[in-house]
Amino acid sequence: MDFLELTSVPPKNTFNLGLTSPSNSYMIELFGNPVKDAAYSQDGKCTPPNNPDFTPLLVTRNVGPFKVTGLRPAIQSLQDIFMRVKQEVPELYGILASSGMLCARFTKIRQPDGSMKIGPGVSNHSWGAALDINLGGKLDPQGNNKTQRGLLILSTYFNAAGWYWGAAFPVEDAMHFEASRSLLARWKAAGEL
């Protein structure tokens, strides 16, 4: 199977069922701002999280195919997801790579002319609650309403674990997966955050 083949993103009513992307207000209510005084870089580059009330929630671990830094329960969830992928689709597992998890910054959205719009929202990467995945070093282009076949396959594993797939964003971002609002609430209720 060609996991890099581009295919149309399926209809939005067929994935992320019962899952929503957590808003900035929800993330700030849950964790506070990861960067003191919300002093994010204006150019979309990563700013190290420096809020002492938040940073103890972060860990760096190998999640199977790569190492990432993020929220402790998110890291455990990723380990579980990738263990299933390794068992069920080992060829896909073998080409998984990270294009970033923890990165405190404003959102970056590709515009129709190819330029990037920075902000005004804060990316859920800022809290280590989102992961961008590439396949064999190849990025899935944002905003073309297509997805690499491998990301489409991965989306079922992520959705089953309560992660929201960014292919449903107003500007499609199929390489992006983030802990859904309900998953974050579940971790909070279980005392994991």
C-alpha cells in the first residue's frame, strides 16, 4: 500500500465523531497560559513554556517510533496508540515520524496564496497536547483538502483514543492530531493533569 498517496479527506461527518477541538479559552482555563504574560513570538516560532504552574505537567519520552515532549497523559496515550499501530499496520508504523509536539506559539494557517497567517489563536501545541506527524519525512500539505493515505489510516486509531484529527479544521491540516476536549476533561477528572 502507498501510505504517501494523496487522497481526498473524507466527509467531516465520518470522523472525529463526538470529539471537538479544545478552544483556547478551555485550554487556558485548564492549564493557564504556558508562556508567562502570553509573550509568544510574533513570527510563529516556538517559545519555551515558562509557566512554573504548567511545566511540571510536561514529560519527554519515546512513544514508539519517535521521542516527543508533551503532557504526561498525552504521552501515555500516544504510546498506546502507536503500540496498536505497530501490531496492526507495521509497515505504516515503520515510516512514522514527528514534525513536532510541544511548541508554544500562535496558530499558523496556510492561506490560498501559500503564505502563512500567524495567530491570533494560540496553537494547542503550546500545551503539548497536539502532535504533527509526517510519513517517511514527507509532510502532508496543509489546506489542499487531501490527506496522505497513511494519515487517514492513523486517524481511526487517534479518534478511537479520543484525539481530534485536524483534517476537519476550516483549513485542513491532516498531519495534526490533538487531544480532544472530552479526552482532556477525562484526564482532568482522573487527576492526571
